[in-house]
Amino acid sequence: MFSRSKDKETSSAPAPAAPVAPAPTVKRNGVRTAPSIISNDLVVHGNLVATGDIQVDGTVEGDIRSQSLTIGEKASVNGEVVADDIVIRGRVIGTIRGRRVQLSSTCHVEGDILHEALAVETGAFFEGNCRHSDDPIGQASIKPAAPRPAAASINMSPVPRPAVSRPADASSPVVVGDKGVVVQQRPAAQ
């Protein structure tokens, strides 16, 4: 049915398929680069700063700042995240600041988000505050709540309570009186 003429026929075997590599990304200056990858067996204690893209599949104990950031499903980041484009599929504990932030259905985020555009998929876990900003990258993080007083400055003196009395009945070992709550001991069962 389909045939080639004998003069165009070749006896060479087809070339083996090349392994699929991550597609290189294009930076703003036009130079193609591959993303920096923190693999799933890598633990980083410290801050990461890149002018290009970062893909985190491992654990980062520190802040991350880059052009674009992808946090994989098994990844964990404990620190501030700052990037133009952020896709979170894993766990982040800390402040997130980005122009475009996407929380995938598999993510677990505990912290505040300062964003220009925010997308949240159904099933995403997010606990914190989010606020729109025209310049989330340049703006400081969301201000935390007023600090709690130090333990030494807390007044631990007893608070006077109004006199409330309740008659003690045989079934209750608790008596509330002018001097507070008194627990009476029950006689041993016979």
C-alpha cells in the first residue's frame, strides 16, 4: 500500500528518543536558563536568592527570593517567600509576598500573603491573612498583631470575685463560697 521507491529507501534504524528535560525558561534579558532545583532529598538551612526561577521539592529552613518560585507537593518551606510568580503545591510556614500567587489544592500554608493577584484552588489549606497590594515585592510584610506583654509584666494578683454560694448537696464534692471553690473529700465507699 505505502511503498517507497528503491532509490529513496534507507536502512538506518530510527534514532532513540532523547530523555525529556525541564523546558528552559526565558529570563527578561532574553537569556535561556533552566530553573534551580532543590531536590526532594535536599535540606537547606539558610536563605536562597536567585535572579531566575527556583523549584523546591525538598526542605528549606530559611527565606527564598527569586523571579519565579514553584514549591512541589512534597516540599516544605519555613521562612519568608518573595517572588513575582509563586505556585505553592506543598507546605509553607511564613509570609508570602508575590505579584501572582497560586495556592494549589495540595498546599498547606500557614502565614500571611501579600499579593497583587491571588488564585486559590478548591481543597487548598490556608491559615493566615491575605492583603492586596500594588507592589507586594517592595512593600514590607503584613504587620503582626500587637506584641503580647512579657511574662514579668503580667499582673498575677488574685482577682476579687463576687460572693457566690451554693449549698453543698451530698452528691457534689464542690462547694463555691466567699473564699472561692472548695473541693470536699467524699467519704470512702463502703
